[in-house]
Amino acid sequence: MAKLTDFKLLSFDVYGTLIDWETGVLTALQPLLSENNKSDTYTRRELLEIYHKHEASQQQKTPDLSYCDLLATIHPDLAKDLNCNPPSEEENTAFGNSVGKWPAFPDTVDALHRLAKHYKLVVLSNVDRNSFSTTNSGPLQGVSFDAIITAQDIGSYKPSLKNFDFMLERVKEKFGVEKAQVLQTAQSQFHDHHPAKKMGITSCWIVRPGAEMGNRDEEIFDWKFDTLGEMADAVEKDAAK
């Protein structure tokens, strides 16, 4: 079995792994729920399951639609499923533009700075460039990534294998890094770990205990940590040996 320090590059999912995607989504849904007096009607899990259903379906229908526009598109569908009145265009747009405000997990920024001492850091995200730029300059506090690859650049969304192919080609061309030297680092089994296995990419599961979205009955991983901070601790321990 390889050691964590045998790899040269971490390919990160962002929303769910570095950013608290679920809290961001739930916060962005609050105006709709409040206006319709339904703030206490649904559980966290119910809201996230409804959200995930519409998000995944829309990503299949319109793989080339930017993520912020995709969220604006599904906002009326969410309202319908939640028995709310149809939202205005302004409200749909506000929901789509919420992405850049979603908060980082408390361990994320420090862990990224520590991991950057040992690896190239690459973003492989399902969002659009503008949304990620807002996240990077805001909640991620300007952390420097060696490459940023979004669904907008590729024209499809994970779990499509096309996204992982694109990433592997890009990192080989830019850094000379081979597939065996890449460690996919992510929370979502659905978006990252299952397709990574199909691609023969080693993966590190950042569990984020309590997360609802992206889970699967079959849990695939080569390493497993509750937080990115714990992964950084393990990397530093390996490097010190």
C-alpha cells in the first residue's frame, strides 16, 4: 500500500469537501421557506434530498449550463416540491448567486496551507468559474491552487468520467503528473469516489460526519478521514518518518 506522501497531486472536490455545501444550500433556501411559513416544516435531510434530486436531474439535462444558472433554474422546481409559491426571477437569481457565500469548513484553510507544502493542489469542481472565484477570494481566503478546473471548462458535471479524464490530461500536460500520482480528495461518494474507482484513481474520503448529500451504500476509499485537518495531520506524520 502506498503512503499518503507517495502522491504528488491532490485533486479536490470543493463544495462538500472544502466548503460546507449543505449549510450553504439550506441557508440559501431560507428566504423561500420563510416567505411561505415553512421554515419548520421539513427536516434537514428532507430538504437536502429534494435539492439533490433536482440538482442531479438538471445536471443530466443541461450539462453545459453553468452552476449558478443551474441553481437558478431549479429554484422554482424546489419551490413546487416544497409546496411553496412560485419565486420571482430575482429570487431565482439570488439563489443561484448564493454559491460564493457558502461557508468553508473551519479546518479547511489551514489544512490547505499545510497540504500545499507536500502536493500540487488542483480544484475539480462542479461549479462555474465565477462562483469558484468568489468562493476562493471569500470563504477560502485566497488560498492559492496550482490549477482550477470547473464543470464550465469541461461542459459536463461529475460523476461524468469525462471530468476526471479532463483533469488527468491537464495535470499531465501542466505538471508531468501521472494518474498513479494523483489522489482524489473528496467527501461525495456519488460525485467523486465511485467515478474515481472506475477511472483507476486512488482516493481519500473526507467524510465530513453528518453530511447527507453524495452518500452511497457502498463506501469506496483508499484513505478515510473525518476532516481535511485530520488528513493534513496524517500527511505531516508520514513526512516526518
